[in-house]
Amino acid sequence: MAPQTPTPEAPTRIVVKLDDLLYQRRMTMTELAERIDLTLANLSILKTGKAKAIRFSTLEAICRELDCQPGDVLGYRTEG
């Protein structure tokens, strides 16, 4: 059976952990958005888990500025 794609009724199992990283680095969303050349609105969409995709270049920029690995930014929730 093929895996189901998330729908509005079934949220994704991918977890974005930007809040924790920003808190640990004492950095604001605005500061990160400016450093990675992304609008605050788009960064907010990513942070809240509402993004449908993320470019590797954006993920790379986030990791560069927060001095972290992609797995520190994104996680996978096994329970529904």
C-alpha cells in the first residue's frame, strides 16, 4: 500500500524545530529571515509547519546561520 500524502485533514508528520534553535541561539525570526534573505512571512510559514516544501538552498542557509545540521531543523513524528 502506497503511503498517503498529507491532506488538510491529516497534517504532515514532519516537525520543524526552528523555535528551539532560535531560542538556543538567542536569535529572532526577523534576524534569521534577514540573514538568509527570506521574507519573514515565508519563514513563519516554515516555522509553523504549514510549508509544503523547503528548498535545499534555504535549508542550507538556515543551517549555516544557526550552525546546525538539517536534522536539527526538521524531525519526523512517528505517531499520528
